[in-house]
Amino acid sequence: MNKNHNIIELLRTFAHRTDPDRVFDAEQALQPFGDEIVPALTKSLNDPDPDLRILALKILEHIDQNTEPALPAMIEALEDDHRTVKIAALTPVASFGAKAIDAVPILEKWIGSDDEFSHVSAAGHILMIDPTRSKELLSVLLKALESDDIGIRCQTAWLLGQLGELERDVVPALERMLDDENSSVRSVAADAILDITDNDITHVTI
């Protein structure tokens, strides 16, 4: 208990930093705690400070440890009252694939939301967990590639790349994104194509 408290209080010193190195720095600071890290991160997902919950999820996404014991708590975080906490839980949860199947009913509630980012992200992350839903959900992502919002187009292209060779049929749509007016969209689309085609550069000309 005391070790958990010490770890959480250490995390708190990083939680409100806004620089891009905060997650890496926090993870490095935790290394001496070894096997105590994941239990403490799991407990911190119930902390009243949303910035601490977000930081814990980011570390759980990247840390080189077995984070499966934290999976139920991360799935619960998908129903957090704070939008950014919910979004931060998506990738670490979906990284478990079929083991995260309990997250699917929660994510299904996001589909059709007025929040376009949540709508698109839910479809993509459900497919990471359950690829058999492709016929039903891939159309959501393909439509989102036509969004007026640059961030949505980038997120959608990234999601398609994460699905890898399972979705080779989307390569032509991503190739069209290589002519997007925005350089960030073009870059993310190119990376997605390389992910899907196993680094076949013949598909990528920006």
C-alpha cells in the first residue's frame, strides 16, 4: 500500500507538465519500483485528478511490462467522466486485441456520437479488438477520410494503418489521401500505406 502511495505521489509531480517528454520522464522515474509499477498505475486510474489518470494510461500504453492486470481498469476508464481520459484509454485497451472484448459494448455506444473523433476512433479500435466487424465498420472509417476536419482525416488514416494487412482493400483510398492539401494528412496516409503493405514503397509517392 505504501509503495503504491509513493508511486502515485511521484506520478503526481509529472501529471500537470505539458511538455512532450513528460510521459517518458515519468516512466523513467518509475523504473526503480519494478513490479510495483503496474499495480500502482492501476490504482491511479481511480484518482480524482484527471491529469494523473491520463498520465497513467499513457504510461500503461508504452511501458515494457505486462500490463494485462490493468486491463479491466483501463476498460472502465473508457466510461470516465472526462473525455480526454476516455480517449487516452483507447489505444492501451485495443492493444490487447481479443482479450479486450469487454470494451466493445462500451465503444459501440460512441458510434453515431456527435463527437466525430470519438465516433471514428470507436470504429477503428473495435476493429483492432474484433476484426470480424470489418464489413460493418470499415465504411465508417472510409467515410471519415472525406471529413473537412484535418484531425479526423489524420486519425482515420492512422487507424487504418493500425489494422495492417487485414485491410489491404483500403490502400486505394489511402493513396488518394497522398494528394490531400494538408501535409500532415499526406504523411500519416503514407505511413498507413507502408504499415498495411509491409513497407512496399511502390504505393507511396508524396
